[in-house]
Amino acid sequence: MMLKYETLIQDACNTLPNFKNVYISMTNEGKILSLEDGSHIVFGLVFNPLITEFIQKDTSEKKQYFDFLEQMASSDDISVGEICDFTIMEYLCSKFKDSDIYPYFGENTKKSFFAIRQYIGDRNSDGSPKYS
């Protein structure tokens, strides 16, 4: 499935455990999100906390989130790639050691990861991660 910006939130709701429940809860009950909020906001407030929880608890859902992230990194839609890189990958790079997240990356998320690490200056001169 090739992810597109226009359907990204719906695709996440249909694919990822707990994403839909948290999204609905935040739009209906908590009024933290509105249905008009863009994908950067939704993924920052829904996806990032969920993947953090799954990484920290080492749950089976973690693989599904990293697989979805790989699909995002593989998308031809530049807007989906921007969400992957700047909303999710920057967050993961600032929140976790490389060794906590790198083993779960696919080919395209590794490229995204290295680009973000280089962008935020967290790489040694040889390209290796400063934090491991």
C-alpha cells in the first residue's frame, strides 16, 4: 500500500493498534485534537506517544508501528516523507538511543534516520552515531 497524505490518518487508524482509539478519544472526549488538525499534529500527538510506549514496554505492537513508519519513508508522496522525517524520526532520534530504535528500521527508515541524525548533528565525522 502506497501511503498518501490525504488518507494517512485514515490508513493509520485502519492499520495500527490503538491509533484509532487514541485519535478518536483525543478528538471527541478530550478535545485535544480537532478533525481539521493536520497529519503532523496528529502523528505528533498520537503516533509518537504510542510508539514510545511500545518501545519502552517492548510490546508486539512495536513492529507494526515501525513497519508503518517504513511505509511512510517509502512513500512517493513528499508530504508523507516530511511527516516521517520531521515529525516522527526527529522525535525518535531525540527521545531514544540509536541502539533502542535502529534494529527496527527497514531500508528506507535507515536512510531517513541517517539524514535526520546528520541534520541535527548527532553523527560522528565518519557517519557513525554518537549515541549507541
